[in-house]
Amino acid sequence: MVYMRVVSRSKSILHLARSPGLRSWATFVGIVSIGIGLLIYSTEGIMMKLFWFLCTVFVAISSLDDWEECIIDRDTLIIKLNRERLMERLLMPFQKARSVVADVSEVCSVMVEHEDIKFFGRGYYVTLQMNTGMLLPITEKCTLGDSREHQQIADVIDDFLKPELIRNKDLNNDLIGGYSSSSSDTDAVADTDAP
């Protein structure tokens, strides 16, 4: 399964996307085929057959992975993460996709995180670490298996954001240095006031 693919890359914009994989589509077709089997071979009435078929189609649509994209724009300093589901497209066609917007100047590093999934193993996803300490995953769900694809995507993002990451680290060091020097000054003042 491909974690994410690079749709386009220029000097100012990096566009990554993810769509449902082969496993997700195979699950979808398998569940729908069960519904078709119930529709054809069931001995119940037509209303009950239609009910079971619609239930299996609903479950099949719900089991599909999401369409996700990450757009990083260095000109506007915006990271936009969009996510769409087939169920949302069908039920609310005029509603915009859910999205998260972050500031590029807040990103201090890009890394691959892992999550242990019971009975299945370890899943991986790429995260952007913000100055506040918050981790922003570029996809909502992790993928199982080897972490090499994730590391490749993290390297692409890191390479694209290299100037901003260096600038953000320097800014953080200046802020931390200023805070530590001001706190040492207050400690010196507190020491002189003591008898």
C-alpha cells in the first residue's frame, strides 16, 4: 500500500495525496458481492432482500479509506490538510471537505511516528512537530508494514521545508535563550534582596 504520493512539487508548493488502496477497494467489492449474493439467492421477500443489500452497500462505503491531501505553500506560509470520505460525498455533495490549516512558521521538525495496533502490528505515519510541542499528522490513519515509504515522504517534506525549519529553530533558540537569560537575571535580583 502506498502511503502518500507526490502530486506536484515546485519551488513554492508541495502537494501530497492519498487515496483508497487496493486492500480498501478489495474489501469494498467483497462486501458488495455479499450483498449481491443475498439479493439473488435469499428466499425472503423483495423488501427484505433490498434492505440487506442496502445495508451491505452502506457497510462497504463506510469501510473505504479516505481521500487525503496535504498542500504546503511556502509563499503564503500555510499547510492545508484535507480529508474526504465517499459517504460524505454521497450524503452531502455540496459540503466542502474537512480541512486543517496550520502555519509553516510553526513547524520545527518532520518525523515518522509509530502506533501499535492490537493483533495487526505496528502502523506508521508522518507528523509535523510544531513549536508548541503538538504533533500534526499529515494523514488521519496510519499504514501497516514497513516504514521506508513514510521516511521517504518525511524526507521530501523535510527537504522542501529546509529553509523554514532552519529559520524556525533559530527563532526558537533565540526565544529560549532570551527566556533563560531573563530568568537568570531575576534569580540574581532575588539573591541580592536576600539578607
